[in-house]
Amino acid sequence: MWYYNEKEFTSEMINDYIGFVYVITDLSNNKKYVGKKTLTSKRKLPPLKGKKRRRTKIVESDWQKYYGSSEEVNQLVETLGQDNFKREILHLCKSKSEMSYLELKEQMEREVLLNDEYYNGIIQVKIHRSHVKSLKKSVDKN
């Protein structure tokens, strides 16, 4: 189960969000993992009979079962059980670039690569300034 603002997050709450930035906490040792996950994905369907254009269908991803891309964390979930991990949503995002930026921001502020309190072993991101225009507007308001 995922939590957002200390409340359970459900499929009905997705609305127009495409993903989120999260932290998973191992309750046995308080180590954490920071990452991002999309809530939906696009599926390409063949064109209808007599048509040429392929169709796209947006479906919900596996976010409810997701425990990060870290092999170490996934092995620990198998070994210790899902009840030993707390999954929290830090930011709900309306674009993939916003999601990437906020994931990087969280990882850098927490110094996940330098701090032994985190399972993160790599940070990869490629973001262009034009991708985060919506975030700039919210920063300018403050």
C-alpha cells in the first residue's frame, strides 16, 4: 500500500497525474530508497479494420505492486516480506520531466549516494530546461 500525506493512495486518486516520486523505507533498519514511478502506460493497438492509424490505449501500470528498481530492495522485500517496508509518495507529478526533476532534487538533497542510510546506488537523469516550465511557474509564485 502506498501513502500520500499519511493517507492511503488509491487508483481513484490518480486523476490527471502521470506518476510520482517516492521513498521506500525498510522498517528493520530504517534504510530508504528514493525513486520515481509512472501510474499509467500507453499500449499501442493495431488499427481498426479499414483504417491505417494505430490506436493507443492508456492503462494503469503496476504501481501498486512496485517496490523500486533496486535489485537489493526487491530481494529484501522477498526475504523480509512486504509488511517490513513503508512506501510513501513524496510528489505527485503531471509530466515525466517534472517527475525526473523532482526525483533528482530529492536524491541530491538527501545525498543518497553519499549517505549509508540509502539503498540508491546510481542517479541517472537527463532534463532540459523547457521540460520543467511548469515547475518554474510554481517557484516564481513563492
